[in-house]
Amino acid sequence: MLKRVVIGVSLACLMGGAAYAADEPPPTAAPAEGDDQCSQQLATTEAAVQSKVEANALSEADTDKVNELLDQADAQCTEGDLAGATKTLGGVSAMLAKTK
């Protein structure tokens, strides 16, 4: 009988700890204004590059260079360097403007 009481009390103590746990959703960090703007510019430029690639308007060397610049701009966005990313994306846009 004592064994059952001890087991019951032990289970009640173990289960009682779960009652203190709060079921709150994890906090979600809203993207900063600069991050959202940078991501938007990057997505727009990537779409323009994709359309040029699909139209075969870029040579293989130009495509490689543009992809490197897009990777660089993505890294700058991740680091929070909006000015640097904008400048890099401007270079990509200039390269795209020179094509057919």
C-alpha cells in the first residue's frame, strides 16, 4: 500500500511540473525595414536575371559573373549592408541593361 502511495505522489509531482510550463508561441522577430527592402530588391533583380537567362540573352561568362554578384548582394543583405547590396544590385542591373 505504501508503495502505491509513493508511486502516486511521485507521479503527481512529476505531472505537476508540466502544469507550470507555459504554452506560448516562440517570439518571432519581425524583419527590419532595411532587411525587407533589401530582400525585395534582391528578389526583383533575381527575377530579371532569370528572365534574361531563360531568353539566352547572357553568355555563360556573364551569367557566372551575375550569379557571383547576386551571391555577394545576398551576403550583404544578410549582414545588414543595404547600401552595399544596393550598389551591387545596381551593377547587376547595368550588366542586364547591356544585353539584348
